[in-house]
Amino acid sequence: MSAAIRVLVVDDSAFARKVVREILQAAGFEVVGTARDGLEALEQISDLKPDVITLDLVMPNLDGLGVLQALHTLPAGTAPRVIVVSVSGSTTGLGVAALQAGAVNIVHKPTSLATAQLYELKAALLRAVREAMLGRAVVPLPLQPAATEHAVPVPLGASPAERAQPLTSAPTAHKLVVIGTSTGGPQALTRLLTALPGDFPVPLAIALHIPAGYTEELAKRLDRACAIDVVHAAEGLELRPGLAVLARGGEHLTISPMRNGLYAQLAFQPVGEQHAPSVDVLFESAAARLGAAVLGVVLTGMGSDGLRGSRAIHAAGGHILTEAESSCVVYGMPGVVKDAGLSQAEAALDDMARLIARSL
């Protein structure tokens, strides 16, 4: 697969371009060109038509976010997959914005200096490029404007008749919605959560595979854009209707019922999980604590995290919904759940909020 993948390297640092190019070429990828800023990158994308671009965020003339937005003008199916390669810390907010705008992954530079330490990004970079080619190119989507409290946003895929109907229905047996996602997840969560009304009748708990250090900023950005409240997970946080809790990067999120309510618990255990937060750990915890009162939702993502947890929810009498392949960046996580016969229903992303409301 490597030999067929054409990569454009975009970074304003000559040394960073050199390091990334060497790493990719040594692994058998074809580096078709390099660019020093966003404007040069757009010219190279037009001329060279790469499959993947590695994109720095802070650059002169046109930054990485500008490049992502410009890709929105390309014909459907022709945009390259975008992997952000940037230093964390001061650019964390930009990194989250890039993921929401269509980047499929983010790789940390270990340093901003021109030193050999930069080669430490090798494993993460190669994995990100290979995974990117297993999914669809992402069409950058602008963030929807912040919704007012108790607004009733309607998914874009709804018919005119559906748009005339309220989104929510009276809650039934389900007391909690748990959501799992990975590749393409920040954009998927933005689209889904902004479609929920502020008076959503149950709490939501979310596990997303994303590098540690980005979840707090993502929660803040989602909170500003959504009618529901979105917060970063904290130990002992009470889960209430209309509140979505986003798991911390690097820690598992579990559910604890006590004092007649539901509360978030954070843990580094179990350590054997491939991902932290783990969708399996969240789903299994919810199933163990609430049984049939859990509604699980599996969105776009690489791999099979969530399969074991979906089995636990199904065995406990709860229900599972999956994102349809047509809207997934990577139809991995929802695909394995559906293939296992655990999905009660599926919907494209723009119809998922309505499907959740009907399933409560």
C-alpha cells in the first residue's frame, strides 16, 4: 500500500520538511513535493494531486486552517486526506479546530526546534498516513452557529415533513446515551451534538480517540456551538439531562450510580486497553450499572473499539445505534458492531440525532 500513496509535506520549517520527507520515503511512500506555506500548498495540491498532505498549522501567508477551508472548494472525492503535524501547547486550539474542519488525524511534533528529536514522531506519522488511506477524504464543514437554549436544531438530512416535527420525544426506558468514535470523530461529534436540543431528556457520555491535551479544548468549542451543555470529564461530575460529558484524553471514563444519580468516574485502569479513553470500558461500565437503560451510539472510527462494549450493552438489554457507512470517514468501529448483529438501527450522520430521539 505504501508505494501507491502520494504525500505532500507542508511546513514552514525547512528542517521539519526534511525530517518528515525522510521518514515517509524510508517507509516507501512517494513524497511528491513540499510546501513552505499554505498558498504554496494549494498550488502543489492543484498540480500534484496528492493522496495525503501532512500539514503544519502555524505558517505565513496562509495557515493550516486556511488550507483546510480551501479544500472545501475541490470537487467531491478529490480532496486529499489531511494529517496535522504540529507542536501541541500553544497550537492546541488550532489543532482541535483543524480536526473539526476535516483533518483526519493529528501527530505531535516532539519539539519546535531543528534537532534530531523531531525524528521521534516517526511511528505516529507512519501510522497516521496508513490509517488515513483506509478511510474516505473528509469534506471540511464549517461549524454551525451557536444554538440558543431549548432550540430544536434539525439534522440536515431530514425531510421537510420531518423538519416540521419536534426533534425530542418523551423519554422512555433509556437513562443514558453513550457514544464512541475515533477517526473523523471531532467532526462527527460537532455535527451530531449541534443537532440536539438544549432540553435533551437524558445525559450523554462520550469516548473519543484523540491525543491527550486536546479534549478540554474540544469540549469548550462544542459547548459554545451546542444548545446542550458540553463539558470535559471530571471525577464525581453529576450527569444530568441536557449534559454531554467528553472523556479526557489518556483516561478512561466510567459511570457510577449513587445518591439517586449518575456520576462520572475517571481511571487509568485497565491498562491493557489499546485506547484511553476506551469505548469498550465506557460501554461496559454503563451496561453494568444501568443494564437495559443504556443507549449506545457508535460513530466513525478505525478499528474495533466498542465491539466488546456493544456486546455488553446488548446482553444487558440495552440498544445500539451505528453510523451508516455512507457518512463515515472510516467504517471500522460501526461496521464491526453491525456485522456482529448488535446494531438495532443505523443512520447517516445528519440523521443520527433524529434516530437517537426516536430510540429514547
